Amino acid sequence: MKLITEGIRVLGEWGAVLFGIGFLAPLIAQSMDALEIAAPFGLPTIAFGLIVGPTAGVVAKLRGSWV
Amino acid sequence: MSVVTDATTRLSRKTDRELLREEQAIARQFMGRVPWEMVVWGLGNFLVWLSLWPLVFSGTLPLWAGFVLSSICCALAYLPSHEAQHSIIAKEGEKLRWLNELVGHVSTIPLVFPYRIAWITHRMHHAYANDPEHDPDFGSHGPNWWRAAYGALKERQPMNEGMYEKTMKETDDPNRDRAFLEGLATKVVHFGTLSALAWSGYALEAALLWWLPRHIGFTYLITFLSWAPHHPMTETGRYRDTRFWKSPVGTVLSMGMEFHIIHHLYPRIPLFDTPKAWRALEPILMERGIRDDRDLDWSDHSDDPEAEAA
């Protein structure tokens, strides 16, 4: 049980960053592709997503909330 | 003398105990049947939601239509499970218990809301409705629905310890460990599915078929199932923690929640029978001093200082 509680705690604690990498990054990239928006500095959209997604995740983690 | 005045005079002469006995006798008439409509609703809604995936992925259904339908499915996903949480479909030891549990588990999958967690926290909601310390749904209080929905969104943040987490930590329910395990598994599967889809090139589909509809569904549920029937959440007690109210969008679009007071008084009455039960119980309940807000705008409440300040 302790392991489960610890698992939930860690997942919750780093969930925002994992979400930023695992879901937000490709979502940002594919949204940009669909809307034909180019990433700045000639970056591939997925690279841009991988900068913005996890950064937003870290900010959410520090703030304790996405909203 | 009118019939209503007659009934009121008759009831006002009765003691509390007599009124309660009469109330219970009437309520019992609405209990005991298997709500097959909720079984069809719960399993059917899940199958519709599930079918959206191949329909969208095969190009049969446009993504925007899938998004709209999925949002509706998510909004519809909770109440059948709620019926199962109260063992209305079948009690422990009954022949159809498996069906009760199946509906309970399956119907909330679109919401990523594990049945056992829903049940444990919902039981606490019934026991402590409107108690700021112990009611897991207290996070959805607010002077209007959008502030309630925003507050509940903040409560759902994975980094926060919201009222649901607090309730799960504090409960001595024997199913707690199992519920925790199911909660963890559900989170992992949900996140794993979203990530796998997103990194396979289907991020928009994952976002618009599951991630966003789930939040829309929760917002709807919090507004109509939690906030509106209990607003302003300042009173506790059997006859005061839930109100009779009139929904601005009607009974169907608010999923019968105008009669949620019947559910709090008699949780084993099936959802579809709560309007009938209300009509039968209304004179007694008025005599008992229930909160009758039918003449108020749904956001108003005369005793709500927060609303007045806003």
C-alpha cells in the first residue's frame, strides 16, 4: 500500500511535467502543423512543442496548478 | 378549504416521528425496481463513446463531430455509475449484482473516474453534504456556476490535494486500498493512451475525443449535479443540505437534478422516479421545512452572503 501511495504521490508531483512531454508537446506540434503555423527560428514544430510543453509543465508544477 | 390547505393542516398536526413514518412509507413505494433504463444508458453511452474512435480514425465521422459527441457522452457518463454506487440496480448478494458492478465500472470510463473512488467519496458526500471539512464535493461551491466550475477545475489539478484526495486519505472504508490501486491504474492508462496516441501522430484526436470532452463533461456534472442542487452550500442537515430548484434549461437537460433532494433523502430511489417521488412527497417535505428555491433564479439564494457580495 505504501508503494501505491508513493506511486500516486510521485505521479502527481511530476504529472504536469510528464504531461507536458507526453501529451502537450506533440499536441502543440500537430496543432501548429494543422493550422500551418511555422515554429520560430526555423525549428521543427515538434522541437518547439518539446520546449513549450515541458516548460509549461514545470511552471504548472511550481505554481501547483495549470490554471 | 382547498385540497392543499387541507393536506397541510392535516400534516401540521402530526409529530415529527409520524411525519417521518409517513414520508418513509411513501418513499418506499418508489424503491425496489431494477432501473433498466440506467443500465441501457450506462452501457450504451460507453459503447457510443467507444465507437467514436474507429469512426473518427477511419474518416467516417469528422473530428469536430466526434468532439461534440464525446463531450455529450462524458456529460452522460456519471449518472448510471451513480445509480450503481447506491446499489440501485442490484444489492450485494442479489442475482444482478454483477450488472450493478459492470455499469458502475464501465460507465465512468470516459470520465476517467474509477467506480470505487466515486463510491467512497460519494458516500462521504451524503454523510457530510455541505460540510467544508468533510464533504468531498464542497470544492464546487461558489456564488455562480462558472466560479464553481473553475473552483472544481482547480480541485482536479493533479498537483493539488483537493477534497477528493483528502477524503480518500481519511476514509476507513475497507475498499480504500483497492480504490487507490484502481485510481493509479486508471491514471496511468489514461495518460499512457493519450501519450501513445499523441506520439503516434494523433494528438488532436486524443485531445478532442477524450482530454477536452472529459473536462467539459466534468464541468457540466459539477454545475448540474453538485453546485446547483446544493447551492449555496451553507446549510447542513437532512432537509436543508439539498434544495428543490428550477433549472433554466429544464429537467431533461439538467438530468433530473431539480429533484436531487429526493435522492439525498432516499438514495435508493432510481433517478427516473425522483420526479414522481417528489410529487408524492412534496406536502410532507414542505412541512418538514425543506429548501424550496423554485421561485428563485438558480444562482440566487437569499441566505448566501458570498453571492450578495459578488
